[in-house]
Amino acid sequence: ACHGPEGKGMEAMGAPNLTDNVWLYGASEGVIKKTILEGRNGQMPSQKAFLGEDKSHIIAAYIYSLSAQ
């Protein structure tokens, strides 16, 4: 919900655009998965309890595919 249905982000919420080439913590699939699982700096909540390892891996791959890399 925070990044929107197309991953373009919501500036008012502080949710970055996931479809551009700007990465705050690194662009590897592993770093993206870590962000999903553990959250970031009180801004991005941890999704580990909700998604688990397998779904987090799939979502990380999808987010990686959104970028212009």
C-alpha cells in the first residue's frame, strides 16, 4: 500500500519509488529481501511475520524487476 500498486511510491508517506534506479540501501535482491524481512529505520515496517521467508523472496524478485536496471 505504501509504494502504490505500480511501485511508484508515495512521497507524502516517505515511501520511495521502486521503479527508478535510485536505491537507498542497495539494489541486490538480497538487500531488498532483507529490507522486506527486517524493515528499515522505523520507516519501512518488518514484514517477516506476515510474509515469511518464501514470500519475501518472491516479492524481492518482483521489486527488483520493477527497477530500470
